[in-house]
Amino acid sequence: MAFNALTSNAQACTLIDVTLTQTDLTPPTASPSTNRRWGLKLWAILFVAGLAMFLDALDVSMVGVALPSIGAELGLDTISLQWIVNGYILGYGGLLLLGGRASDLLGRRRVFLAALVVFGIASLVGGIVDDGALLIASRVVKGIAAAFTAPAALSIITTTFKQGHDRNRALSIFTVFGATGYASGLIMSGLLTGIDWRLTFFAPVVAVAVVLVAAFIVVPKTQETERGRIDFAGAAMLTGGMLAAVYTIVTAPETGFTGGVIVTLVVAVVLLGAFFLTESKVRHPLVRLSIFKVTSIVRANLAAMAIFGSYISFQTIVSLYLQNTLGWAPLQMALALAPAGIIVAILSPFAGRFIDRFGTTPMIIVSMASFVLGYLWFILRGGSPDPAYFVDYLPSFLLLGLGFAIGFSAVMVQATEGIADEEQGLASGLVQTSGQIGGAIVLAIATSLISATTATSIAAYRPGLYLVIAVAVIGLLASTSVLLTRRRTVDASI
């Protein structure tokens, strides 16, 4: 299939769209590199890129466990606490596309190393400050740094490993690093928060130093081009629009549609509208809009939004409920969630084989179904005043781990498959942006739903949990839409 035609005109994109609609349920044939043995150099590159994924997952899980302790010491309410998570997500999601293009145009190695340094400094500052606003600011900067490390790491993998078996296998191993980071972050945060929550910000600094040295030695230099080709204006409009939109979502339930809220809403609409208008006009856009004509890529990005949007909100709600309402210790809560990460670490290495055999779409459908069932189980069983962990909580966490294990790699493969090497940073940044934007928006809505009531029982959290499962169901429906499209195509040909 001529996937490289993605870089040509809209007519070629339409042709690819039709072809993908007919074949994305068919297991892919093995690439010529199926039996190629990986040498030490390939393993080293994969290891270093995976460590960046490890860092991101480590940070998300560590901060999630520490939120109640941070709020207690700094006097932050639920709305303020969500900005510690959302500050990172918005810095991350708002600039991922810029990070992806920068890695394509300025060199993946250079961008990766520079962003790692900023990530480490921001993490150090976050552990030192005593003011909630400064802590949130450090989280925004840290998210911006991750917006450059993440797409650079993913595009390093997708340009190093050939499309097909090798890339599927590499991305499934890449997922293991994320799962290990998530599970490790839960345990470490549970232990460190019991001593001092600030240690959860200092710990990643050590990991950054290790990754920085390894990346400097291992990651090869790539072609660099002029800075002027990067669409900084588009990046500024996207980030500003997202900040204004999330601020509106968070503030409106508390204050109503005041003059200030209406202004931020208008700003969000104008900036986001201007972003899409600009991207259709500029010579070197941050996002080549014709990429959205490929329906498989659109579905992959929608799945990423549903997965991260639902899970980040779920973890925040569960952390607040178990610690603030049920009085669990941070370590107890961390150990409760750890099986999800362990399941991902165990099953993810096999995801590449499943993708080779079944294709990406069936994997994503099963993944989204697993998320829906996991959230549903917690809603139905998790509200017991005297919960039995192995019956009321563990099945939910295992289902969520299963969803990540079989879905994350499939989403990454589907989102980057068929994209030319010079646009792998764009495709990588796009799918990760979708996940982060989904996380930011859903978390903002979820925290606004649960903050208006006194959280003395599970009932206070149910509106947020209903939103979580609704997002997962939408993701499932979007993933299964290809089945309806294919059936209509078959019926029309009879």
C-alpha cells in the first residue's frame, strides 16, 4: 500500500482513506524485517527512548498519589489541586505538536537532550517552592519540557525501526517502560509521601540525570533544518486556546457565567478557531490538516483522548476518595492501584505479536471495552463503606491494566503507520496531544463536578465517575465505527 502518498495532495489522501477503510481490520502482513535480529545499538536506542516514557508515567502516578498531602500542607482545595495535574497536562498537550515538529526539523537528539535538562530543573523547583501558584507554574514548565521529550522519543523509535513487525515490537516494549514507570511511581510515591511529598518531585531529578547521560551517548544525530519553518504562532494559539478553554470549564461551575468567564470563553473560541484557520493557510503548518482525512489516524487520536481523558480523571478521583474519604495511607492507596501497572508490564511485550496477527482496530476495540467494564465495576462495587479490596476494587484495576496493555501500543501504531519519516514527529506529537488534551478537558470537568459537594461518601464522586465511563463509552463507539463503515461498504457492493 502506498502510505507515503500521505505527504502529497488531498486526492491522494482520499485514496488512502478508502484503502484503509477496507483493510484496517485485516492483520498486516509481515515486513521484510520480521526475522531481523536486533543488535546492541538498536536495543540501546529503544532503552533510552523508553526511559523518557518511564519518566512521564512516573511523574503522573507519583503526583496523583501525593495530591491529598500537597493540598493539606499548602492549603489547596480540589479545584486548585486539579491545576497541579492540569498545569502539567496543558503545558504538555498544548506544545506537543510544536515539540513533534521541532524534533523533525531541528534534530531529535538535540531537542531530546535540551528538553530533558528543562524537565529536571522544573522538577527540582517544584520540590522547593512553598506557594501553590509557584508549584503549578513549575508543573506547567515541566509539562512543556515533556512536550518536547515525548514526541522526540517516539519519533526516534518510529524512524529507527521499520514499519511492520519491528516497529510493532518496539512500540510494545516502549509501552512496558510506561507501565513500569507508572507502577514504580505509585510505590515510590506511597513510600516518599509518607515521609515528605516534596521527595516525589526530587526523585525524578535523579532519573533525568541517568537518561541524559545515556541519551548523549546512544541517540544518533539527525538532519537539522532552519528554525523559521516551525509554526510558533500556531503553537501559541493552540496553547492559549486550551488554557482559556480549561479555565472556563473549571471556573464556570463555581462562579457562573460571569463577565470574566465569558471573556475567557470567547478567547478560547477565537484562538482555537484562528489556529485551525492559520494551519490551513501557512506554508509550513504545525499540523498538516489533510492528515485528518485518513480515518484510521482520526480514530487512533479519538481513542487516545478517551483513554487518557477517562483514566487521568479516574485516578485523581480514586486518589481523593481513598485517602480523603476512606482515610487510606498514601502507600496503601499506591499498592491498591499498582496491579494495573503490573498487568501492563506483563502483557505489553506481547502486544506487538497481537497487532501482527489481528491488526490495530480489533485491539483498540477490545481495549476500550475493557476500560468501560473496569469503570463500571468500580461504580457498582467501589462505594461500599467497608470495601473488600479483592472483590470491590481489584477487578476494576485489572481491567484497566488490561485496557492499557492491549490498547496503548495499538493506538501508537495506528496513529503513526504510513507516515513518512520526515513527519513522524508530527504524527507522534499529534496522538500524544490528543491524549493530553483529552486528559485536561475531562479532568477539568470531572473536578468541577465533584468539588461542589462535601466528599464524605462515594456519592460525592459519582458525577465525576459517570463522566469517566461516558468518555470511555464514546471512545468505544468511535473505535467500532469502522465496523459499521465496512458493513455499509460490503452491503453496497452486493
